Amino acid sequence: MRCYLHAFLLCMLFTFFSLLYVFSQLASTLEDRDEWLAKHQGMPDRSSRDTGHVLRKSPGLAGLRDHEEGLDSERSGSAAEEHADERSHLAVVACGPRLEETITMLKSAVLFSRKPLHFYIFAEDELHKGFRKALESWPRTVQNKFNFTVYPITFPKENAREWKKLFKPCASQRLFLPLILKEVDSLLYVDTDILFLQPVEDIWALLSQFNSSQLAAMAPEHEEPRIGWYNRFARHPYYGNTGINSGVMLMNMTRLRDRFFKNDMTTVALQWNEILMPLLQKYKLNITWGDQDLLNIIFHYNPESLYVFPCQWNYRPDHCIYGSNCQQAEHEGVFILHGNRGVFHDDKQPAFRAVYEAIQKYPFGKNMETSLLQPLEVSLLTTTHTYCGRASHLFTKRLKQSIMSVQQDSTQAR
Ligand SMILES: *[C@@H]1O[C@H](CO)[C@@H](O)[C@H](O)[C@H]1NC(C)=O
Ligand SMILES: *[C@@H]1O[C@H](CO)[C@@H](O)[C@H](O)[C@H]1NC(C)=O
Ligand SMILES: *[C@@H]1O[C@H](CO)[C@@H](O)[C@H](O)[C@H]1NC(C)=O
Ligand SMILES: *[C@@H]1O[C@H](CO)[C@@H](O)[C@H](O)[C@H]1NC(C)=O
């Protein structure tokens, strides 16, 4: 009898261990498959594995959210988590006498946005104090809508001098943002001379419409080839029919850092950090508009990487100076106004200047309809002797809606 019992127990033990073995084998094949999938399903995400951000396994917006929430909860607890996924990241580069203009641009960003913002301000050292002082003087309720960081202008050591003198003092800084802000996934870069007439989150949302090859978004330089600059004068390759304008530029910097770009200098494709210097060396005698020309050359050879958004996201005097030629703005109004060539400050395009001054003079806290929109409409009436003045109902069309929806929010909050 005891003999049978022994045999039975041995049998049980043997079965148990065999089952254990089978399970462990199964588990390890599953693990292998996961690893294989991660490796072969494209770009993401070696870094997340290394740093233990397991959450960010899946590409796309959901993955990004998880990642950002993870970062924020480490920093500042659960309050930040709720809207961490909603932030728009806005970068600007300011040199010389651009402080007030930049502050006015940032003011337009906070006035009409309903979601939180982060500002990355790159500026010459002399301007740092001015930025802090101005932004910290805004009312607490306004300050709650954004965070900001001020950075010095920096260039790769080897060629700092050459980069600095390209075009305006430090406009080429923007090309290096993907290399400087290594931890930031995406950015909206804007020139200092733009004004948001519509919430920043609306242009930010275009990032999620990129297909898998797109990594930056800009508007065409011109709608009308007969007055286009690149197609008539450029001595270098440029994007599309009329080139692109880099004053308002969305960048998925994760992709910019990873991608290899085709070019006309080497037979192999080059990464972002490798392509800029050879490009400058090859084309420096032929470029007129500095870094915008370099971007045009890059996207000429890599057109599938660019998402082109319509002209109402980057509306310039060229769009109305000889009559209105931005069709999308005719339908939906101007979303972002770009006062290039100094028109926010001189008398050449009084309609552009009127918008700038209305936003600059508006006192925080006052009713935006009566203290911003109505005075602006009055001063635009005095500009109808110009073509742009005649198109200026397009300047206020979207602005009106932005103001209404911000005011609705604030009455609901009360
Ligand atoms: C940028 O691209 C990366 C890699 O494709 C992706 O994970 C991320 O979600 C994108 N960012 C945005 C804001 O769409
Ligand atoms: C700004 O940063 C603080 C501290 O990290 C955070 O609590 C707050 O939610 C942030 N605000 C915005 C608008 O992102
Ligand atoms: C620069 O412009 C000149 C004159 O148009 C042209 O001959 C030359 O090929 C251009 N250089 C490059 C690198 O495209
Ligand atoms: C993404 O869109 C661009 C522009 O329409 C196109 O050239 C490119 O082939 C598309 N990429 C993919 C992967 O579909």
C-alpha cells in the first residue's frame, strides 16, 4: 500500500514540474514575440524602454499623453496630470529690439487659448530680465494658464559665428531647437511678429493629423506665383511651386531627430544634426532669407515630410497687398496674423498695425468685446483706403468668435 502511495506522489511531482516547464517555455516565447514586435514595428521606442517609461509603448497621441502624464506627476503631483495632455508648446526666438513685440505675441496666445500653454523663450541675455518682469506682472488668473522657460541663444561651438550672422542676428536658432530641447516631443515655432487670433490649441491639433512621413508643417510662401519670390528669384532649390514660409512652423521633433533626410550633398541620407552645416556651406552664397531658405532646400528633397497648412494660419501683407489672394481666409477669416517686414510698427499697412495696437493696449481683465474688439473695428474703418484695410473684416472674423467663446467660458466659471 505504502509503495503505491509513493509511486503516486512521485507521479504528481513529475506532472507538476513538467507543467511548470511548459509554462515557462510558453512565457519566454511570448516575451520574445513582444520584443520582436517592438523592434520591427518602426521607430518607437528604444528610449522609453531605457528610461523605464513603459507607458509610452504605443506611438501616436495616446502614447504621448501617457508619457507626459508620467513626467508631470513626478514633478508636480496630480493637479498637473489632468491637463498635462492638453498643453501646447510654443517656442520663439527674440533678439535686439523685439521684446515688446514678443510679449504682445505671447499675450495674444494666452488671451484666446482655452487650454494650458508652455512658452520656450530663446533670447539674448540682455532681454531675459525684461521677459520675466513682463510675464510675472500679468494677473495671477492669466499666469495660471501658462508656464515659461527663458533660454540663452546657443549654437554648435564649431560654427557659432557663421550661424549667428546668417540672416537676422539669431533667426537660425530655430533650426537647432530639436537638438537643444531634446526632451520635448513637439513644438509650435513662431516668429516674434505674429499674433494669434484664434486659440493656440487649434493649430497644435494639426500635429495629430500628420501621416507617418510628415514631421513639420508650414504655409506656402505665396498663393500667387506671379508675385512669388522663390519662383522668380531663388538661386537654390525650394519646396513646391512658390516655396514655404517658416514664420509659423509646427515640428514633431521626435521625428525630426530620428529621420534621415535625402539631400544633394551626399549619397547617404543625413540626420538633422548632420545636415545643417554642409547645407550652409554649400548654399551660403546663394541664400537670401537665411534659415527659411535652408528649410526650403531640405523639404525640396524630402517633400513627403512636410504637411502644408493653408494661408490663413500665416496671413501676411502679401495676401492682401494687391487684392485678397488667400481663399481660405475669405471663407473662414484669418487665424494667425503675420506682420512681416515691420508692418506692425510702421505706416505701410495700417490694418496690420491696428490689430497689433489693439491687442497690445488691451488691459487684462477688461471685457474683450468692448475693450478690444470694438475699438479695433473702429480703427480698422480708417484703413479702407488700402487693399489690406478692405480685407480687414477677415482679420476680425475669427477674432470675434475667439473672444465670444473665451467670454462664454468665463461666465460659466462664475
Ligand atoms: C511625434 O511623433 C512621435 C513618433 O512618431 C509620436 O510618438 C508622437 O506622438 C508625435 N507627437 C505628436 C504631438 O503628435
Ligand atoms: C506649471 O507648472 C506647475 C509646476 O510644475 C504646474 O503645477 C502647473 O500645472 C503648470 N501650469 C501649466 C499651465 O502647465
Ligand atoms: C548659386 O547660384 C549660381 C548662379 O545662379 C549658380 O550657378 C550655382 O549653381 C548656385 N549654387 C548652388 C550650390 O546651387
Ligand atoms: C503623407 O502626405 C504627403 C503629402 O500629401 C505625401 O506626399 C506622403 O506620401 C504621405 N505619406 C504617407 C506615408 O502616406
